[in-house]
Amino acid sequence: MRKVVNRLLYDTTQAKELGDVSARGVAKGDPAWEETKLYRTPKGRFFIAGKGNAHSRWGTLAGPNVWAAGEGIFPLTVDEAKHIAEQSLTAEQILKIWPDSFEAA
């Protein structure tokens, strides 16, 4: 999937997939189902890309009060990427992405 946002090209085939950040526990037939991955571009920018049903973050407005399944790409700041990663990825996955960004509790 590819999308230009603010004159920057985000491309899932050129970026490194960092992990699955989809909503957990939602069946594919559920209106909130989604499949979302976190990516980092070769230049170090973060984004999520995915697809989902009408009530997911990827749902699109198809008419007045009518939502449909959709797909897309959303660029993220580093802080937004860390926040999403903390919600969905394991500690090992997070430390592979940002090895020096977290301190022991």
C-alpha cells in the first residue's frame, strides 16, 4: 500500500514492518475488526497501515450516516508510535525498535 501525505511517500513495501498493532479480540466478521501494522520507513519515519471494517479506525464514510470498510496509512510522530507500540507489542519487540529509549522501573 502506498500513500502520499504532506509530500512524503509512505510505502509498506519499502518500509520495515515492526509489529501487529491491530485491535485484539475482535473477530473478522465484527464491524470493529481491523488488521493494522506499525512500520518504519528507511528514513526513520513511523506510520501505521491497515484495513478494517466499518467501525474500525479504517472505516470510511460512504454516505450520510453510512460507514463502510476501508484501508489507509496514517503517519505517526515518534511519541505516537511509542504509545501505539506500548499498547500492542511485547517488551522485546519494543526494545528492538527503541533499544535505548526506556529505563528499568
